[in-house]
Amino acid sequence: MLRTYFIDGDKGGIGKTFLCHLLVDFYLYSNQNNNESEYCLVLFDADLVNKDFSTYPIRRHDGKLIPCFGIDLSIIEGWQFLERKLLRYIKNNQSARAIINCPGNLLNYIKQCDSHEVGAIMTRINMLPLWIFNRSPLCLLNLQERQRLLPLNYKKGVAILNLYFGNQVDFLHWNLSQFRNTHITKGEWIEITLPTLNHEISAEFSGMPIKNWFEYGYNGKQPSMGLKLAFNCFLKQSYKTLSLIESLEVI
């Protein structure tokens, strides 16, 4: 089965690349995601202005490179390429997970393409939006606008509160929203929290594959035992949270 995750949010700097790398690592290791074997991973970086997700080579634990394709979603041909690539992968693999790092202006891209065709492609590739929240009201408004434009494709999804921006109770616009009250209550959307390291360390590592954290360290120095312990605790919390995503059925 193919599941396609659109890692999306209001703007740049909200934690999309960070989440992409966490998901890659989560799906690489069967002891983390409760799958009997490795998933086939297909990666795309649709943020062609800031290609953070595709900056570093992403490798499996055996050293094999996982390709990360650049893709232009401002044109319908980019969406068609995405569908062809994913359907080709799923023919040869029983289970595949696609992770797409979305640009901040994805909504405008969808509008300038044929939104009906985009929605149909999203359905065929089993798209599930993973929407990262900061505390800005614009973050909620942008999500609502996407749902108005593509109601079927945004009927289900995952609301991710990035605790880099504050505690769970601090996300007032989301917590008090009609969107949350309606869709979380019905079980159509689920809400999860993304743990955080301290701000300085998060800024240093947010664009790196997880494996690089332990290899390159902090400020050019090999990580201390204490920092490795902090990494492992953070990852354990994160993967427990990410496992909830698999529980949500895609339309």
C-alpha cells in the first residue's frame, strides 16, 4: 500500500524539513515503525527555493543512497510526474511511503494549476496532509483555505503542534478553533505534538538527516555522551508520536 505524506505548513522555518528527516529515519527501521521489513521510501523536495530536504545525501543504514527528487508543483506537469513516479514504485513494492517536503506557497501553486486534477492526483496517490502548526493565526487560516479548495483531500489529516514554538496550551488559535472541534472530535484528523530540543541545537540540526546528528556533532565537534543521550531521548519521544500517523486511514 502506498501512503503519500505532504509535509506542509504556513511558511518556511516552521519545521517541515525537520519532520521530513524524522519520518525518513522512523520508516527506515522496522523496530520503530512495527513493520516486519523496511518500507520502500520515495522522497521529494518540492521547495525549489530552499532545497533543505535534498541538501544532504540521505542513506539507508547499509549506506545505500535514497534518492530525493526535486519536483515543481507550480505546474500541472509536476503533479503528473509525481503520480507517475509513485505508481511506478508501488508496482514493484508491496508497501511504500512517499515523503514530500512542500513549499510554503503550495496553496497558490494548486490554484494556478487545475485544482480538480490536482485533487484527483492526490486521491490516486493516497495523499495525507501532515500540517505543522506554529502559534500564528495564519497557520490555521491557510489550512482552512486548503480544505475549502480541496475538501475531499483535506477531510483527513494530522495536525502537528511543533513544541519548538511553545507548550501545547499555547497554541490558542488552534485549540479554540472550530476546525479542531469538528475534525478531531469526529476522528477525521488526529492531533500530535512534535517534541523539541533546545532552540540552539534544533537550529543546528533541523536540516540534517538524523544519522548526521551522531556523526557530525554540534559546532563541528563530536557529540558528547550527554548530547547523544539527549538525542536518543528526543528520538524515542518523536517516534512514539509518529507511530500514531500510521493509525489514521487514508481516504
